Amino acid sequence: MNIFKYTKALTVGDYYREKDPKTAFENYLVAAEMGSTISMQNVAFYYKTGKGVEMDLAKSFEWTRKAAELGRTVCMNILGTKYHTGEGTEKNWNLALEWYQKAAEKGNKEALYNMGKLYSEKGPHRNLKKAVEYYLQSKMGLAYNNIAGLYYDGELGKDYGKALHWFKKADGARYINAYNLLGMIYSSSKYNKKDVKNAIHFYTLAADNKVNASRLQLASIYRNKEYFDEPNEYMAQMYELQALEAGFYKFRFDHSLLNVDELHSNPDLLCKEVKEKAGQGMAEYQNIMGILHYKGFFDTPPLSHGGWFLKAAENGNIDAMYNLKIYESALISPASLKYLDYFQKTDFPETNFILATYYLNGAYVEKDLTKAIAYYEKSMLGGFAYAAYALYKCYKAGLGVETDEEKATFYLNEAAKEIVDAQFEYGRLCGDVNEASMWLSLAAINKHPKANDMLEKLVNST
């Protein structure tokens, strides 16, 4: 082996790792071909991500396999993941387990976690006892979180106490979400008065830590006549406003009119009753019909027959007027054109956002991308996070402005402070592994459906 050539390739690869991926890849490839397992791992990473070279998952798999067979522990775990997911090769449960075990025997805790996940997945190999055993051995926050989920969902027998215990053992950020879980536990059985005090206590702890779902639950509790002799509209609106300002929408309606538990257990019957009352001209139920359409409880589109939100709003229902304001799709109906003048006269962040969307798409007004950007900026300055997210997309695609990656990143960062999709996007695009992990973890806490998988891939690839 030419030691000088080998050392130079490693040194140059490390130096250009962030500055010039193509040069880094070329040098890592030289070192990998000379037997460096860490360079093999790097080459596999570049082939996987397409940085510095054309993406090739099959080649990424091969270089990972070579490094694993030469004893690199991290690559043993990554190879197990590739067999597990079928990335660059065919899925093979047995080979995934074999390589996870080899990595685990060398002290790789991520491999133990992955073995737990392997056994917890539905299929012929499922064994929850083994899954929990490996989760516990890994001592990872994600593993404790998964055990809590198994108890909470009833996979290990529905046990809220055990679910809570394991949520608390998860990492600090996820402990915040455990407050929301506690609120859900105490507010089950239709928010009975015996538990509402504890529900409020834990929802408040979660709300104070910016868990928007808890803020909306508190708004619902404070407004509900079943829980208080005199509903506290001030507290309800305060928590609702906090969630709305964070870009977290939820439709408003009188909860005493609708048994939500029954809606999910017997939707056909309840939807029939709501539809009958809405058809009789009862504005409160017309508003609920709009929500049910949006939620997919009917096959027809949400705005069929003139739009239930519009009907309820025209009949004086305050909640429907609120829902109409925040439900952007409801504004596509020709009947809502009369609201355009109202939006132009107000200066609310929400209505500025809607006007920006009008000008962007040429809906009811002549298409004007300059005005769209201006209204998005006004909306963002008013604290509306979705406007920042829209500006990110505009600067990313060059829509109404010149493409500007720096500004796009700035707006995405602003949006990520509140919006889970932006948190996931920022983490996915972030070049720094630690920062990417932070944002993906936040997206996972806020229940982004793909965040945990992306986070695991990030952990397994580093």
C-alpha cells in the first residue's frame, strides 16, 4: 500500500467534505479502494445522497456491505437497515436481524433499537416481548417512546399508567408531550367532571411548552357547558388564539351539539342526524356539516350545494364565520366573493395571507405576483407562520421573485419555529448533522408522519 497516497486521499476527503462534495467523494473513493472502512462508509453515504456523485443506492449498499464485512460496526447497523428497508437491495428480514445482531454484539445501541423495531413491526416475525427486550437494552429515548406507544395503543394491553411511565423515561423533549398524553388520559370518558381538574393541569403544562393540540383541548374544555356552570370564554379564546398564532388551525363549533366519541363509533347515524338538522336551516348544524365534509365523513366535496360554512355564516353563526375565515378552501366558492372587500379592508395576518393566495393564483383578482409577495410579507410580519412558509416556497421556486436560496432558507427557518412541515423540511435540507437532528426531532415530537423514519436514517448513516 502506498501510505502517502492513502493518507493524502483521507486528508483531502476530510478537508473538502463540506466545501466540495465532488472532490471529497473522489478522494474518499481512492482511500476506500485501498481498504479504508471509514472511507467506504463515506463513499456509501455520497452514493446514497447524491452529493458529489450521481445517486446510486445499489452502489451505496455494496460499499456499506464491504465495510461491514471488514468489521466496521456502524456499517453493520447500516447494512441491517438496508436489508430491513430494501434500500439498494431486496428486503431480507433474516439478514437484517443478522447484521443488527453483529453490530449489537459490538456495543451499537442503535442496532438494539432497530432489532426492537424489527420485532415490533406487524408480520410473521412479530414478537412484542422481544421488541420490548431490545428496546430496553438500547436505553434510547425513541425506544422508551415506542414502548409507551405500545401500552397506550393497547398492543401490550391498554395501560395508561405504564404508557405514562415510559413516556417519562423518554428524552426531555418528549417528556413535554407526555403532559399532553396525561391530559388525554384524564380527559377520556367524555371529559367527566371527576377528572377535568387534572386534565386542565396537564394540558396547561403542555400548552405552556407550546403544544398546540393541548391549547385547543383547553379551549374546548373552558368553552364546554358540561364542565363548568359558566364557561370561561376568555380562557378559551386565549388558548385558541395562541394555537392560531402558531399556525395551528382547528374549526370551532359548540361541542355540546356533537358527541365526538359517538361520531367515530357510529358515524353514519350521527352524520344523518346532523344533516337532517342542517337541512332544517339550523345554523349550528350547518356549521358542523362543513366540518364533517372537510373531515371526510361525506363522499361529496366540502363546498357542495353552496358550502355549509357559507350557509351557516349567512344565518348568523359566529363559529362558521370564524371557520370561513381560516378555511382557505371555503373561499374558492363564487358565493364567497362578497367577502373579498372585507379582507382588503382588514389588516389581519390571516386575511393578508388569504389575499396573497388570491393574487398568487389569480382568484377573483387579476394575478399579481408582486402583490402576492407583499401580502405574504405583511402576514408574516403579523406573526403568521404559514406566510413565512409560503415565502420560502416562492423564493425557492422563483415565484414572483428571483430565486434566492439564502432568503428561502431564512423564511424556512422562520416557519420552522411554528410549523411542523417546515421543521421537517428544514431538518431534511440542513447540511449540519447536529442541526438536522434537532429539527427532525422537533418535527417528530409534533407528530410529523415521516420525521421519525428520517431521524432514524440520519442516525444510522452517521
